[in-house]
Amino acid sequence: MKVVVCIKQVPDTKGGVKFKPDGTLDRAAMLTIMNPDDKAGLEAALRLKDQYGAEVTVVTMGLPKAEEVLREAMAMGADNGILVTDRVLGGADTWATSQTLAGALRNLDYDLIITGRQAIDGDTAQVGPQISEHLGIPVISYAQEIQIDGDSVIVKRQYDDRYHMLKAKMPCLITALSELNEPRYMTPGGIFDAYKKDITVWGRNDLKDVLDSNLGLKGSPTQIAKASDKVRKGAGEKVVLDPTASVNYIVDKLTEKHVL
């Protein structure tokens, strides 16, 4: 069984977010982490490796420094790491990113592709389903549990206040929630082994069946009009009233906001 996990190196928002003049994130200037949903997807793949002997390959698209997140994944137990990096891929929106990753994945044999539900730097939840569309394979999103049944996968899918039980033939793509599991830690031996392994690096010429017009900033139909760090909230309004007046005040405010 072969499992491919798409992971992303994202800004550590605790360290602050920085932007370039064109409105895109200045990733080279920020502290980074592995995207939490992707990490849960990786842990799911590693559990399939523990249970079924699956081969786990991690793929990321990003700057050369994104090799760090691949090393982390390999130190956790992934078998192979592939970095997709090229100047022409920079500034990609979800459409161009999914086209790039699909072009890379066409080079690989896989039974299952796992991505995170969404990345904390974009929160779109679009890339995983878009990859499945480009590759022509079924997708099950918002996975809470994953089981293998012969040549099919059974997924417990989060849905509002209930869940769906869905079954699909492999190859299939699954998007994972961070609540899917508790990712394991790297081990000292795993870290040592991860840095003995080679990372495969692919560029534009390694992508299969992808047009130049669908890549990078120029191939991104979504354009950023304005970007900023999180806006700080003001102190708000503070009042001191007796209980009856407080109730009337709150009801008036809720009515004013059309909540009631």
C-alpha cells in the first residue's frame, strides 16, 4: 500500500505575520511550523504504515527552506520526502497550488492521498478537493476516522452536529481534520535517520500535464486586494447598571444588531 501525504510549511502566527509589497506572505522572513491539519493527516498515514506496512511519501510545495518540514515528517516516520520548488511557482493561489501538486503527484504511484482540511495561513479548504478533481479521483473531506477495507477506504466524516460514514474505492483523496488524532513526536533516532536520507527536489520541468498559464502568481485567478496582520479589537463599551437595567441594555443591543 502506498500513501502520499501533502504537507505545508506555514507561518507560526505566534511569531507575527509579514507581507511583501505585492500583498503575498513573506514566508522567508517568518518562523514556520507544519500545518496542524496536515500533521494529523501524516499521523493517519503513519498509523496505516504501522498497521499495514504502507509506504509513506510526503510532498510539499514551497521555498527551499520547506525541506525542514519534510525532515520533520521523515523523523516522525515517513519513508520519502519530495520538495516541489521553483521560482515560477511563487505567489500561487489555491488553483495554481493544486495544479502544481497534481502535476507532481502524477509522477507517483499511490493508493491513498491525504491532505489537511485547510492551512492556517489561508483557511480556504480548497487545495485538497481541487487536487482530486485534477487527478480524477474521489475525495472524502473532513475525516475524523479512517479505516481500510480491502481496496476501499471507509471514512467517518464530520458534518455539523453529526457525521457521515462514507466508503470509496482507492485511489482516493482524504482531507484530514486536526481532531483526527494526536500526532506522534519525533524520536532522536528518527531525527538522525531523517538527516541521512536524501530529499527529492522537483521543479517546473518535473510537473506532468500542467500548463504554464496555470502556475505561480501569473496563473492565479485570485488576486489579493489588501493584506494585513490581525486587527486588534478596541476596549469596547463598559457600563455599570443594576440587574434590571442590565437586562434591558443587553436586549436593546441584541435587537439593534438584529440578533433578536
